[in-house]
Amino acid sequence: MSTKIYDAYKYSGTPEELMKWLIKFKKKYEDLAVEELRPLFINQSKYLEKHPKVEEPYCLFKDPLNYFSTSRGVELIIRKKLNEPLNIDASVVVYFHNGLTVVQFFGLDFGFRIYSKKLKEGIIRSKKFIDFSYWNNTDRPDDVSDKEWDERRKFYDSLTEKYHFFNSIGLVYELSNTESILDICRRISERIREDIEIVVKKDNAGNT
């Protein structure tokens, strides 16, 4: 059976330390989502001006200032598991098994996948995370010994012995929950509103 465990890290801190780190990581995720989605919302809004008959979830981006509508649109795209830039679904699963704490990240490459590097840098910068990924469909990385690779195999084989779904064997921390998405869309609407006000002020200044 093929095993593919990516973006997984052995964690050396306490559960309390991990929780504090995850909260900060979630804030970084939200900040990057605001930067990535803002131009997408604007482009979708302009597209809808010419094609008003577009159905849900895309019609919900007609007014990017209405963050209740755009947040519902993002949630629908996530729920439908659409493979596109507006899908910012991301989560973290923490496994406590055989005396180890292993943290696996899902959705780090959300959207255009141009911010995944920044998100991963936040993990790598922390000395408490050590790469613990594993796969058996291709060769191991050159910098990992046969012994260490086999230890990872045994860990994941044991972890998934009874259950195979990640949320059945670990604790899930959602980055893209309803509260996060609503806050992301609210911040986008505020940024767009500020941009509009700047343009209006410039136009008024030019007309005086």
C-alpha cells in the first residue's frame, strides 16, 4: 500500500507551547490570505459586471465590500473542494503516538501557491520542528539515513494500523474555519474601501 506523508514534523515542545505557536501561525495564514484573495475578489467583481448570470458560489463575489457574502462564497468553494485559487482550505493535525508529537500541515500551498514558501519558512524557523515526512512510492531523501527512514515508516504504520483518516488518529486545528474566513473577508473589504477612498480623494483634489 502506498504511503505519502508530506509536510509532517516531529515537535519537541510541550502541548501548551505548540498551541501558542499554532495561534501565531494561524494569524500569519490569515495575513497571507488577505494579500492573495484581495485582487481575486476585485477581478471576480469586474468579471460579474460583464457576466451577471454566474451562479453560486461565484455570484457571491459581486460586491467585494460585502464580506458576509464573500465569506459564504469562500466557504462554499472549500466545501465543494474546488481546485482553484479561491480555495484556501488549510488545517493542522497533531498526532500523539509512541511517545512522539508529530504535526502535519495540510493546505500550505493554498490559492496561487505563491505564499506556501512564506508559511513553510515559519515552520522551519522554529527549532522545535524537525522534518518527519515519509513516503514509499519513491526513494528517500539523500540527507535521511536508512535507519531514520525506517523509523518513520514504523511510526506511521503503527499510527494508521487501526484507522486511516488523519482526523481519526490526530487532533485537528482548523486554519480556515468560519471565524477565520469571515475575518479575512472583512479585512479585504476594509482594504478595498480604503483604496476607493484614496482614489476619490485624489479625484476631488484634481477637480478643485
